[in-house]
Amino acid sequence: MNLLSLMLAATTAPTTEAAPQMFFQPVNFVTNLQYMGIGMLVIFAVIGIIILATLLINYLFSD
């Protein structure tokens, strides 16, 4: 058997476990907005720290 036939056999083999159920609940998006906002605030703060560190290093080591 070549590699392609082994890969096809592995991907087309029947599975015994059931597929997980997905439910569309729009309220979860609204409740997760606070976590997204906190994450964006942290990213903004880290970018600010990087900018300040760059300015400080540029000031300290400039001629």
C-alpha cells in the first residue's frame, strides 16, 4: 500500500463516536463581549508599553 491509500483509508474509516451538537445562542455573543473588550484593552496596553520602551531606549542610546 502506498501512503495515499493509507491516508484515504484513515480519513474515510467509519467513526463510532457521535458528532457533538452545536447550538446557536446569540446571547452568548453578548456575554462574551466583555472578555473581548478586556482582551483588546490588554493588547492596547501592551502596545503602549512597547512604544514607551522603544522611546526610552531611543532616548537613552541616541547620540
